[in-house]
Amino acid sequence: MIMSQPIPQDVAKQIADQVLAGNKIAAIKLHRDVTGEGLKESKDAVEALEAELRSKNPQAFAARAAGRGCLSAIVLCALGTLAVLLTASALRAEEPATVPVKARERIGVYDSRAIAVAYAGSAAHEKTMSALMAEHAKAKAAGDTKRLDELENEGAARQRTMHKQGFSMAPVDNILEQIKDKLPAIAETSGVTVLVSKWDKDTLAKHPSAEQVDVTMALVDAFNPGPRQRKGASEIQKHAPISLEQAENLSD
């Protein structure tokens, strides 16, 4: 049988302090270490001491209980806040992502007839015609009838093309080639991504929902037309185009 050791006064105070602080397990361990008693004996001794202290100083135990209550309230409040935050986060996660609205495409459309009218009086057109006439004069002076026939046929073909471009719906890509360096700036200023003839149904069909911006006069002005040519380019747009067959048969 193990004899219990007497508890020094200072250790007895430490045990009592642990009991008052609510650290019963620490009090039991300290009791065992000092007395050498078993767990049950030390537990019984500490609980007896707790009962004795509670009867002598109930206020200390009441204050400790109140502290635990405050702490519990703080913990519960924190847990409640955390739950609200987690719920809000989950709800936000379930919300469908906002899909950015794609800006509507803008394309520049033009009346190709107005472009042909503006080109007909431009310096670029006069330059090409002057070169053709110079070739014709040279061939005539040399008596080169074969070359004369070729140049006259070329002139007639150019005239038929201009008729179809200026009065019907023939493409004017060869004319726009004369101002190709100005086209990017016109497109940027107009806020469009591509330039399309209003008669080019196939290309327009590729942009069914695009906003169409008329850039006809911006293209006309790129040829630096005189007042008469500019007015003609504006007036031609007020009339419906004739058919390609009709334009083919127009005389000078």
C-alpha cells in the first residue's frame, strides 16, 4: 500500500488555484505528483476540495461561469457570422456568370456608282487616259495599224466598264485601288471593320446583324473631286441603278 505524501502549503495553494480557474485536470495531476496517490484518489480529493471552495467562495465560481458564458456567446457570434459569410459566398458561387455583351459589328457600305463618277473626273483617271492617248498617237504616227486596233479596243472596253460602274452595279475594286492608302483611315474614322458595296449582296449576307454605315461620300472625297463631280456623285445616289445589260449598251 502506497502511503500518500503530505501536501506542502504552497502546492496546496496551487491546486486550489487550478480548481478555482476551472482546470480540474491540472489540479488532479498536480495532486498525484505530490502525494503519489492513484487517479481515483486524487480525483476524489480534488472534487472534495472543489466542493469545499465552492461553499466558502461561491462568488468565484459564479464569476467563472459568467466568463464562460461570455466566451461562449462570443464564439457563437463568430460562428454565426462565419455561417452567414459562407452562405453568401455559396449563393454568389451559384449565381450565373455575367456574359459580356458583344458590341454590334459596324460595316461601311457605299454606292459604287458615286465612286465611279468621282473617279471619272479625278487626276488619277486623267493620267491613265492621257497615257492611253499618248500610246494611240505614237502608234498612229508609226503607222502601226495593229497597235492602233488594240488601243482602240482597249479604250472601248474601258468605256463600257465605266458605264457599268457609273450607272449600274459593277464592282469598283480597280477604282478603289487608286486610293488604297486612304481606306484604313476612312474605315477607322467611320468606326467600321470592312467596306462593302451596297450592291454586293453575297458579302452583305455574311454580316446579317451588322450596323451599316454609309461611307460613300467619304470615299468620294478621297479622290479630291471638283464641285461638279462631287455633285454628280451625290445626285446619282438618288436614282436606282440600271441593269448591267442596259449599261453595256449605252453609247458615249
